[in-house]
Amino acid sequence: MFVFAHLSDVHLDLGPRVLGRTRRVMDYLRGLPIDAILVTGDIADHGDAAEYEQARDELSIPAVPVLILPGNHDDRSAFTKVLRDREATGPVNLACRIGEVLFLLCDSSIPHHNEGLLEPETLAWIRARLDETEGPAFICLHHPPVALAIPLVDGIRLGSPGGLAAIVAEHPRVVAVLCGHAHTAAATTFVGRPLLVAPGVVSTARLPWTTADELTWTNAADLDDTPAVAFHVLDDNHRLTTHFRNAPAATRE
Ligand SMILES: [Fe+2]
Ligand SMILES: [Fe+2]
């Protein structure tokens, strides 16, 4: 059995509110017998180097691999320099193998835009990584490739998802597609495969049918909802089960 935590949309901004929520989640995960932690983008709120230095310090647990990919709030250059200790020359894709499980951390960001896209270079990279080995694989990216019934988010989802759909359809080893960006715990399908969205650490998207308010970018997020994570459990037959859990109240100042 392989268990990993999945969180997203930390939006670290050097301020105390977000730091407190981040620590609440990481304190919950610290000490759990998990195999990895996946963070699907919007690591920094403004893409500043200092925010990535905070991310490097806070999104870290000894002996647990933390897999981090960028979102639309991230800056490829600063993200890569601080978190991967190298220079960015294009999409900052990274393949990580933990045991027999392959994680493809894909860069779906378009610099200075909120919507997403997998560039041809990234699609070719995904296909090559899936073709060169065997075993269960997760395609991880920030932008969901389908609509989630949240109109504001749906308007800035992954564009042109056909290329990714073709790759998933051709590769049964892809167990699921894992995303963030929507700031909501959500489960749907993509090309018949599970598409699982981690809740946002920084806030939770308000759903249109739970409020009489007309939702705009200024009121679309609940800042006080309890931060949460997804736990993905891959059994020995490569069947996936996902549990969503709120992080208990913080135990440190
Ligand atoms: Fe976000
Ligand atoms: Fe985002």
C-alpha cells in the first residue's frame, strides 16, 4: 500500500494568516506514516523569491519526499531557483519516482496568465516519461482539465485539454490526474480516469448553490473554512481510494 498526502494552493505571502494555515496542515502530516506529500501549485502568492524561501522551509518534513509543482501565481524563474536550485528555461516539468510509483509534475502555467496550458514540449515530455518505464503513474498539474461547476474557476481551467486526454487514453498505467487551482476538494473523471482536486490551504471556493450572493473574485473564497488535505491510497492492485480530511487545530503558536 502506498499512501500520499495531496495539498494545494498554499499561496504563501509572508503573512501570518497563510503561514498559520500552512503550519496547521504540515503539523498534521508530520509524524504520519505517509510515503510522499504532493503540492499542486500556487505555492507563492506573488511569485517572490522570499515566498519560495518560506515554502522551502515550511513545506518540509524530514524523511518524507515533498513534490511541488507551479501554478498560475508562481513565477517559473523564482520557483525553480529556490525550490529546485537551477535556472528555468521553459516549462519546469519534473519526474519523480518513489518506489514503483511515478509522479509527473507538470507545469501548466502560462507566464502572467491565470488560465493554464500544457505546452507541446510538456505533452511530449509526459508521453516520453510514460513510454520509457512501467508501473503506476500520476499526472500532476495545477489547472484542472475539465469544468468543475465553479464558473469563475472554470473560466481559467486548462485550455486545449485534448492533448493530455489522448495521452491518458493511450496509457492505462495512469492511475489518476491530480490537480489544484480550484481551492476545493473535488472528484470527477477525465477520459474515464479519476480526476482529483486537492483543497486549497489558503481558502475554500464558495459553491454557487450554497449562497445567494453573486460570486465575484472578491467574495468567491471562504477564508475561514478549515484547511484540509487529500490522502490518496494506492493498494497493491493499483486501485486508488481518496480520503479528504480537515487538519486539526494548530498545536503551536
Ligand atoms: Fe490558487
Ligand atoms: Fe491557481
